[in-house]
Amino acid sequence: MSADSPPRLALTLLDDGKAVARHVARELLSHALAPKPSCLGLATGATMLPVYAALVEAARQLPEGQSRHLRRHWLSYNLDEYVGLGRTHPYSFAAYMHARLTEPLGLDPAALRLPDGLVPDPLAEAGRYAAEIRAAGGIGLQLLGLGVNGHVGFNEPPCDATSICRPVRLCAATRRHNAAAFAGDPAAVPEWAITLGLAEILAARRILVVVTGAAKADVLGRLLRRRPSPELPASWLQGHPAVEVVADRAALSREAGVA
Ligand code: GLP
């Protein structure tokens, strides 16, 4: 690597989204089945739907002792939540997690933590949430999706590596992208969210970035080629010692040199 070329992120390239989902689900499960598992950091979005489905499928095949372990020791913290949407709102990330993991895995709902989108003071809630994660020992394994504009969590560009958990205003492109989860209506997507910052994300011991589909080819190419900069918030991950990008061939289609 020359002095000018960006540091390489470890890349696991798999054939398709299904293979990616199975790979990531295995990693999550083996983390959760450790004798004393540290906290999981979880993400939402379309990318994680097959991941969580694969996790549920794998968990259903566990012997009873391991299922019990999973239920007893599960503690996860999500990256973000929309301001204004409560746990019972069908489009909240809390509802997403409940439907995809809590219910099918029979987990204690209190073991899947998210910022509270309904509090009157989102700034105070962001501080409280970050403090709760620190008090729980920090994140052991952080799962991340990748926004088409390079965001991780809801850290929209420009964003520094030192950003902390805080309320953020979502950009129009993100609201358009996420409209799919709001019956297709970008105006229904809340303008504000509470997100972990890059500081909390980079404090995780290990990070898995999941990138699938041709729509992510451009941003994945930039992530793999560009030096860290505020314009591509995910690029700060290059400074972390234990990041694995797990991608399918479609997402890597602009990176012939890498594949
Ligand atoms: C969303 C979420 C992220 C997610 C990312 C990618 O807006 N805040 O946590 O990982 O953007 O979303 P998708 O998987 O739908 O492309």
C-alpha cells in the first residue's frame, strides 16, 4: 500500500444477499452464545431484514440449553430511533425490532434497547442512552448497514469521527430512501432521529458492516477507496482495528479491482 492509498478494510465477499445474511447471522449467534456475551449493537433498515430472518432460523435449530442461554443473556442496543415515534408506532425501529427479533426469538422486550423517540427532550435522551451503553460495558459486536450517502446509524454527512449520540436532522435523500418503510411516503418519514455518534460506534470492540445489492455499489466503492473524511461518515471505520465489511457481488460490482 502506498502512502497515498487508503487503508484496506477487511472484506468478506459472498455470492448473494442470502449468503451474506447467513454469514452475519452466524456471527451474531456465536457472539450471543458466548459464556458471558458483551452487548450487541444492532441496526435496522432493509439490509438487516434477511440477516434477522437468518438469525431466527438458525436460533430455532438450537438445542434447548442454548436457546435458554440466548434468552437469558441477550442485551442489545440499537443505533437509532426516529424522534416522534414510540414503541407501538408500526414504523418505529422499536416496532421493527420487536417484530423481527423480540417476538420470534421469545426475548424479553426490555433486553432490546433503543433510544426513546417519544421523550420531550431528545438531547437529554441521547445523553442518557449513551450513558446506559457505557454502564452496560459498551458494545462488543456492532452491526452496521451503510446508507447510500455513506451514513452509518443516522450520522449524515458531513460528520466527524468525534460525533456523539445526539438528535440529528435527516437529509432529504435518506428520507426518500427510508420512505419504503413508510408506505412509500417520504413526507411521513420523521425529520429528526436520535443516533449513536461515530464516537460510540468506534468504541465497539468489533464491527460488522453489511452491504448488499447494486444500489450500494457506488457508496461501497467510495468506502473502500477513499481516505477518511466527514463527507463519507462510514469512512471513519478505517481507523478501527476490527472492522469486517461483508458484501455480496452486486454491492461490489463497481470494484473489479477488489473482487
Ligand atoms: C438507515 C438506518 C441505518 C441503516 C441504513 C441502511 O437509515 N439508520 O441503521 O443501516 O440506513 O438502510 P438500508 O439497509 O435500508 O439500505
